[in-house]
Amino acid sequence: MPVSPASPSDVVLRLDGVSLGYGDFTVLRDISFEVPRGQVVAMMGGSGSGKTTLLRAATGQLKARTGCVQAFGEDLATASPEQRQSLRQRMGVLFQQGALFTDLNVFDNVAFPLREHLRLSPQKLLETVLEKLESVGLRAAAHLRTSEISGGMARRVALARAIVLEPELVLYDEPFAGLDPISLGITARLIRGLSDRLGCASVVITHDVAESFIIADQVYLIGEGRIKAQGTPATLATSTDPYVRQFLNGEPDGPVPFDYPATPAFQSWLTRQSAQT
């Protein structure tokens, strides 16, 4: 679908010339993109391409080596710990494994952020949690323990928890991983529907092409430490770029080699190992 340029006030998350890494290793270089309110943005790439590293930068857990990461117009690098905490409260995060509390039932899992950050009456708490569970189709599962629900249901409970504070930005880390086709389709529709209903910005970290292309406004394809391609799903679907075609079609041969590239760190390790034998 065509997307109009967002005004600065509509941009919830902005990365400008950002490089990210750990220790001596730089994972991503010169990353720039914007996430406007009400849009679903898919960040796609193979395993190890740096997608989750981007999520950590967006929440202020990882400081950019170069460039600027802004959330709600605030530079996360210069924000105080209190400011960063305040900004995070405006975000919702759906972790890859759901990260539900196994000793709490469905209701108490979703209620947890409300009890941590707000002082609601028992009646208001009940109404709010049941409303969010209803939005993911699990109102009647409120009393169940996490051991009594399926993996797909657990992901939907985690989604209800992620949006219970009605965040302005929701970050999804591999929301489709390990789901059966029905649960996958349900989750994708929920992400799109919740973004439309709440008017929040959504960033979907994923390598699932089919479902992401159905719900995303913009797609960024990450590879070789950079953004290799970007555009609407329709634009990328018709791209002739070899890297895009290899990723979208799941081709084993192409710009991305099968063998992991040898690095100086590997050569140094191999030399030490050889010296010990």
C-alpha cells in the first residue's frame, strides 16, 4: 500500500546513521530508518543478521557506536536513566519466546505491567485485562495457567501483555517463530489490527516473508551488516535485486554464501588451536 512521508511529529522511532556492535565486532553499519505512528514496519533478514540487535538499540539497552537513535523525539544516548525508563514505559515488547511468568495464570501475566506502573481499582484492573484478552481472543482463558495453554495461545497472551498499557510503539521479536499456520495467521492479523486500533507504531523483527508482506506498510531487508533494500511489500516483491530475490525465494545460492566467512578472529583462534596440538 502507498505510504505518505511522515511529518517529524508522527515519527515514533528514528535511527540515523547508526552503527551497532558488541566488543570488537560491529554488527550493523550506517542504519537509517523511521517508524511513523500507525504503521507496521517489518525488519527482515536471515538468522544472525542483526535484527534483534536493532531491537535492543530501540529500547536503549544497546548504545549506538555512531549515529543517533531517537524514540519519541528523544536521543536515547543522552537521556538519563530516568528518562530512558520513562520512554520504555511508552513501548511494548513481545519477546521471541513470550517470556510469560510460569507461576502466574493468564490473567495475572497480563495484569503484571498494570500492577507495576499504575494504581487501578480491582474492578478497573479486571475490566482492562479482560478487554485486552478479548482483543486477542482469549478472554475465557483468563483463569488458565500457562502450562494449560498452547504455544500459539501463549504468544497471544504475551501480545495482550505487551499492549495492556496501550503503548505508542510495539516491538515484536520474531512473533511468528514456531507457530503453526493457523496461529501464525491469527498473530499476523492481530498485529495489524492492534496497530490500526491503537494507532501505535509497530516494528516486526522477523524472517517470515509471507505473513509480514501481508501486514507491513514498509519492509527493510537487512544483510551483510547493512540495509540491503527497503520499500513497500509490493515494491520488494517485484525487485530484481539478486540479494532480495535470494531472500524472498529462499534460494541456497546467491549473494549470501552458504559458508560462514573466515574472520581474523577465527584465524587467530585456529592458530592457537593448532599450536596446542
